[in-house]
Amino acid sequence: MIIKRILTNNAVVIEENNKEKIVCGKGIAFNKRRGMEIDESLVTQIFTLEEDNGLRYETLVKDVPMEYQT
């Protein structure tokens, strides 16, 4: 896992299979820089964005009457 962006010492953004993921773990980014490898044994959580979330939002907005949309 290669660091794409450091959020905190405990959270980084990586890119895997053309998808961005947030990886968390205690001290996972301590003394690390962008482009460096992270120790996978420190990973405790991985967060990914599902593709259909935008579609769900769009469906909800279509159901709101125009008078309430800004």
C-alpha cells in the first residue's frame, strides 16, 4: 500500500485498483511521506466509497418538490 495523501498520523489515503481508500491504524503515517509504503500489519480499518451513493442522492433530490430546492 502506497501513501497517496496523509490525513493524520493515524489515517492515510491510498489508491488501489483505481479506487481511493482511507486506511486507518495507530501511527500508520508516523514519519512517513507521500509515496512511501505503509506497514499493512498496522491497518485496523479500511474505508471505501461505494459507486451507487451518488445515484441514491440523485434519486432523493428528484423526489423533493421544486419549491423546497434551492
